[in-house]
Amino acid sequence: MEPYCLILLRGLPGSGKSTLAKVLSEENTYPIFSVDDYFTDEHTGEYVFNFNENFKAYKQCEQLTEDALQQKFPKVFVHNTFTLDWEMEPYFKLASKYHYALFVVTVENYHGQQNTHGVSNEQLQKMAEKYKVKLL
């Protein structure tokens, strides 16, 4: 039997995390979560970021992920920038707590698309400088 899997998709805005999550979830067979969900109107799809609410968005994403793990979905996807290791730490703990195999997938922008959230090139560069990939 295939193990239960928690898959974290990380990358800079515009890299294709959301698109890849949709593809991998097999037409929404498996749950997909993101911090961005908190700021996106479920009826209109409009995204309105509010920095003062960011901590609530992170908590909501973690809680929804934990709920899905408790329900024993075979695969659960979370797509966030995850530029810093501490951002992934709660998910590492959840995977361990619920006995899920954990995969961290870095999505790179080889397709040349722009991000849909209006993040400036200067901000993207700062994020990229903080980005670390663990190969060993």
C-alpha cells in the first residue's frame, strides 16, 4: 500500500506552485492548501493581501492541513513560498504526528510567467536571496 504523503510545494511567486498542485491533486481528488487561500474570495477569486492578517492565514493553512491529515487523505498538498525553513517546520511536525511521508518539492520558474500577486521584481530578488535548498 502506498504511504500517506504530505507534499509541500515551495517556490517564489509566479513559479507555478498553484498550477502544479492542481495537476498533482488529480482534479481536486486530494486537498490543496495555501496561505493565499485566506486572502482569496471564494466567490470572486479576487486576491487581497493584508499583512496584518498574515499570521491568521498561516494558522488557517496549518489547521486545514491538520484536519486533512486527521481525515487520512492519502495525499495532501500545501503550496506556499516556504522561503525560510521555519515556515515548513509546522508541517514537518504534522507529518510526523500523523505518520505521513513528507516530500518538499521546489518549483522553479522555467516557464517565465509573472506572479499574479503583484510582487515586485525587487521583492522577488530579496526572497530569492533568502532561499535555501537542502540537497543533502
